Amino acid sequence: MSIVVNLRYTGVNGNAAKFAQEMETSGTADLIRAEDGNLRYEYYVPMKDPETVLLIDAWKDQEAIDKHHASPMMQTIASLREKYDLHMTAERYISDDAGFSAHDSSFIRN
């Protein structure tokens, strides 16, 4: 099992992209990637919405997320969200570990 959280950061004047860039250049994103239980931490910009940044954040389990939320990095993230005046939406997904069905796999090009 793994848990994937999709966070959408939205701002104005490119602030969401500036936030993601500062997370990367400050080393904060790399520190999160190095946390025990982190499986993925990547930022993306939707092609039709340049004022939004999507963060795909995946964790081994809820315990790993809880440890991350208790870490000092959360204060850094919160401060940067305030600095760039960002608003957020979140979606949470839990993997079923079953993988793709044979039918679904036919649509995946390896």
C-alpha cells in the first residue's frame, strides 16, 4: 500500500511556480524526498493553468506522512505558502497494490 496526495497550489503573478522553485532551490524538496517513507515528491505545471502548480506527494504509509507533518519542514512550507499567498486543494489516494488489469495494461505503452 502507498498513499498519494495531490496538492494544487494556486496563486497569481506566477507565485505558485515561484513557491515550487524556492522549495527546490532551498533544498527543502530534497530534504522531504530523503525522509523515511517518501516515495515521490514532484511539482508539475498544468498546461492550461500556469497559475497552478500540482505537487504529487507519495508516501509508504500514514505513519510516514504523520512523521513528515510533525517535522520542522512543515513550518518552512507554511511560511513559503504565506510568502507567496497560495491557496490549496488536496486529493488523497490509497493504492490497492493490485496493479493494472489486463484490459488497462493494453493502454500503457512501455
